Amino acid sequence: MDAADSGALPPELVFVDLETTGGNVALHRITEVGIVRLRADGSVEEWSSLVNPGCRIPPYIESFTGITNAMVASAPSFEDIAAEVLRRLSGAVFVAHNARFDYSFLRSEFRRLEQSFTAKVLCTVKLSRRLYPEFHRHSLDAVMERHGLQCVARHRALGDARVLLDFWTLLRGAWPQGTLAAAVCALLQARSLPPQLDPGLADELPEGPGVYRFFGEQDALLYIGKSVTLRTRVLAHFAAEHQDAKEQRLARQVRRIDWRETAGELGALLLESAWIKVQQPLLNRRLKPSAASCTLRIPAPPLAPEIVPIEALDHGQRDHCFGLFRSAKDATKALIDIARAGQLCLKLLGLEAASGSCFAYQVGKCRGACVGKEPALLHATRVQLALSSLKLQSWPFPGRVALREAAAFGLTEWHVLDDWDYLGTARDEDELAELATSTRAPRLDPDVYRILVRHIATHPRLDWQSLGRDARAASELRASVR
């Protein structure tokens, strides 16, 4: 029986802190490791090492941590120290402040080396919140200030790891052992994932936006989802109190989870839409591609609206189009509903083939355009007014553009868009150049259209750059958008 099961305090703990090139585990690397191990006999072992991340440290990270590119140039790679790190971590509870950050970075580094690393994880942020709920701030600086703790090397790995040991020592003296053990035990035993999944994933899942995928037996893709808080959304799938029958079946089937962080909600929405259409997960019902998507087009009044496949429309023909529908059946139903609400004539709309007056006129629900009582031009005007809220918007940019989205933790993405078409997302200059020169002709995707219309309407200040040739038009329009 281990400490978590018995209610006793863990016999051995390793207090860990990492410095990295940024906050995204998929993009950034470790630059320093600090480990302080508290042995069962009360002795303390300390170890730290700079790490060559194999990439440049951004200037703002250099100024924040004091670790420069020159300092890590001759440092060992993580591969060089992996065995030593693993030896010093093994057999102890992994303790860190905001532990998911440090734990996920270490697991990622070991995974690159095709090595497995798992540990019981104790987060001192969560422990502080549990023991001191009357306080709102639980950052390491706030904890140090509140308890009078000192650090001679703040934002360096070993210095911050020492503070965690000091905090633990303080807690041992401030709380009865039973109370502290109960709090630790509750945090260690918190199970958020089903037993067939690696419990370490719960600590790796990021808090920011992104898209996630669930895989089942033989790596079959089951489900794709998105969220502005990945960890909360993914774990919610497995929370018993929120599960319906469908969620329960999904939870039993999942064998593997992966995800991709995005800079913001727009990137998550666009990526989810693209992934679902291309990868066709078994359990997603929405956003699947449909060649039957169509719109209502009025060639010229007083002609009746016609149902036209979206794929058959050229760019210039969209000016007289209304609504985006999954099928011709959906378009017909929408037009009938609009006609009934506005007392429009189903016969003039091409929806009723009766001779003479339409049925709606006979029951007093048509103003008589079918019998000449209402002028055809007036009826056509009322049709356009009734459809006006569905009118397809014109592309508000001068051709192809890159829309910038930046996250608080440093990730920046450029979403390349062209006439309501999503060409892809770039994270560096090479990817942006490739998407900017793509020869793919724009195609109107109903889901992408809705995502972008909603985003533009709710974000009046957009950060974008033109990828087209008309620089003057781009400059003028950029000024108007911003």
C-alpha cells in the first residue's frame, strides 16, 4: 500500500522546476532542469543542469530567465542528461508549481527519445488553493510573499525548486500531519481519465485553445473536437456526472488522445473544421463535407429564386445569393418557411405548380401576386427583403490575406484565407510563403464562411496582411478594418 492509499505523507518527493524557450510543449524546448529530492530519512539532494534546446531562445525569454543563447551553446542536450534526470526522478512523487507545465515538458522530451516517463504528480498551486482557499492568488511569487519565503535565484530552475522544498517544509510545520496528508492524498488520487489511458495525460493537457482527437482500437479515429480550454473539455468527456449514454460509450472506446494547441479560438475552429472534413472521424456528425451544399440565387428580379449548387457558382455570381444550405431539400424548406412568414406566393417562387391562384391565396395567406392583385415587381422586392438577412457577404479583403492570431504564451499563427476559403495555418515564414503562393482556387465552404463571418463581426480590430498584388488597396482597406 503506497502513501496515497494509506493516507500518510509520501516518503520521497522530488521538487522540480524547468526553464524553457516558451510555453508551448509542442513548439518549445527545455533550457534548464532543477531537481531537489527529499529522501525518506530527511536528507536533501540537489542537482541542476543547463540544457541546449537545439533552437534559439527568444529575447524576451532571455531577459525573463537570464538564460542566454551563449550560456546554453555548450550545454548538454536533453538526450545527454536524460538518464541522470530519470534516475533522480524515479520512485518519488513529482512536485512542481503548476505541475502540468513541467511534467508535460519532461514527458515530451522523453517521448522524443522514445522513452516512457510517468510519475505521481503533486501540484503546489493546487495544494496551496486547497489549504488556503481564502486567498485568490497562488502564483509562486504570491506564495513566497504570503509565507515569507526567499529565493536567491528566481526564475532559475534550481532556485525555484528550492523554494518548493521550503514551502513543503513550512506546510509540514503549519498543518497537522493528518490534514496535510488528506489534502495531498486527494490531489494524488484525483482520477480524471479512464483506466485504459495513461493517467499522465491529465497533467499534460494544456489549458489553452486547440483541437483534440480520440482514437480507439487499432488506432481508429473516433472523434475530433475543439475548445478554448483543451484540458477542461477533454476531461469533461470522462466526468461521470456529465456523461450521457453516448459519452459513456466514447469513454470506453478511447485508447489514445492527441491534440494540437492553437493561438486562439479562430485557429481551433478552422482546424477542427478542416480535420473533420479530411479525416472523417467515426463519431462526428457535424461539419462533414457535402457536395450537395447549395444557396438561393436570384438571377434578376422579378425572377424567382433558384436553388444553385455552391460549387457551380463563380466568385462574381455570389452577389445575388442568399443562405448556405446542406442540401436542396433544406433550401426548399427554408424558402417555404420564409414565404409563409411573409405571405409570399409559392407559385411565383416556383414551389407550387397549381394553375390559377395558389393555395395560400385561397386561404388568405398570399397577397395575390399569382392572380395579378399584387404587382410582380413589388412581390419580387418583398422576396429580396425577406431574404436580405441571408445575403452572402462580400469578401472584405483585397484577395488572399494572412490573419494573425497570437496567444498569451507566445504562440503566433497566420491563418491564410482567400474569398471565404481556408488554405491553412502558418507558424513560421516558410509555411506562410508556401500558403501565400498556393495555386488552389478558392472554394466557398459553408462552415468556414460561418466561422469567419462570426469572427469578423465580433473582432472589429483585425491584424492581417495582404498576400495579393494590390498593395495600395490593401493599405486602404487595412486602415478601414483596423
